[in-house]
Amino acid sequence: NAGVTQTPKFRILKIGQSMTLQCTQDMNHNYMYWYRQDPGMGLKLIYYSVGAGITDKGEVPNGYNVSRSTTEDFPLRLELAAPSQTSVYFCASSYSISATNANTGELFFGEGSRLTVL
Amino acid sequence: LAKTTQPISMDSYEGQEVNITCSHNNIATNDYITWYQQFPSQGPRFIIQGYKTKVTNEVASLFIPADRKSSTLSLPRVSLSDTAVYYCLVGFYNNNDMRFGAGTRLTVKP
């Protein structure tokens, strides 16, 4: 299994440009997440999704949009790139923790996408 | 989601046992406690999870007191390769708003 795959790995954008970060998982996880991590800092949750057609805001959603048309894919859209969005973006997926099964709700992360906005 | 507090950084030497404590005073009855490890330029990876008392796996142990307002990740006999950032997360099952704190930067010295 490939796990969680993110593309592109690196990208440089000019201020005001738009782009989409792609995230695909092949583990049939129902939950998916987008985080950003600024240099030397912890991860901040941007958006998450509990299943196809359902998305919700995290801690830092401004300037981003997401969609979840399938279980496998959870793209993150930047509409008007700003220098403050320079960061490393991580996509993650998980099963839910359940009292009736052995799932821990472990988050599986992609390798990250490094975005620079100039 | 319960807020967590961890030390910003810790130093240790190879072969020592390292204990990293996380405070989560507002933990709810159904919350689990999960620890992740992150190396530079990589996404975090799951280390261990627990609900109460003690959990041990091949990598670490997790100690949770009866009041569950804190937890301690114990790494036995650390090596240089354990240098990483360690995050404590608290959440209940089916909670999908998984937020990381600042984490603890562990540096293992030779």
C-alpha cells in the first residue's frame, strides 16, 4: 500500500496565485486532515473531513478551501497565495477510534508538501 | 478538545531513560491520550496510546495516573536516533478535530 500520497512535494508560488495540494490515501480511512507546519513550530490543523461530502474547519482555515468528493481524495486549495502561507503542509488520514473495535485512531501522514510564496 | 501542555525542550544522553510529561487538566471521560514522534522533514508517526494506568509497546511506555490529568511518555535507553519532536494529543473516540500542541523537542547527545 502507498499509504498517504501528497503532491507536489515542492512548489514556489507568486503572491496572488492559486494552487491545489493533492492528497490521496489508499487505506479506506474515513477521516482525513490537512495541517500546516511553520519552521520550528508545531502542526496547526487547517481543515478535516469525516467522510465524503463532509468537511469542517480546524484552527487556521482562513485562506484555504477543501473538498471531499471521494473517500480517497482530500485536496487543499489556496485561492490567493500570500507569504504567510509559506509552510510545509501535511495531509493525514485515520480510522475513527471506536469502543467496539481495536482501531486506535492513529493518524497516518504523508511526506509533506513544502510551499513557498514569494 | 482538551488543551495540552508539554515542556518545550529536553536534553538527554545516549543510554538514559527519558520521561516527557504532558498536562491535560481538562481531559474528558472518553478521551484517549496519544503520543506522536516527528523527525525533521517528515510527518509525525504514532508511538503509543493509552486511556489509564500503564501501556507498553516495543518503543515506549505510557504512564497515566488515576486522575488522568497528566501522562508521561517514557523512552528507555535513548539513542541519537531518538532526537525528534514528541507531541501529546488528547481526544475521545470519534473525535475528528485532532489538534497538535507545540510538542517537546528532545535532543539526545552522545
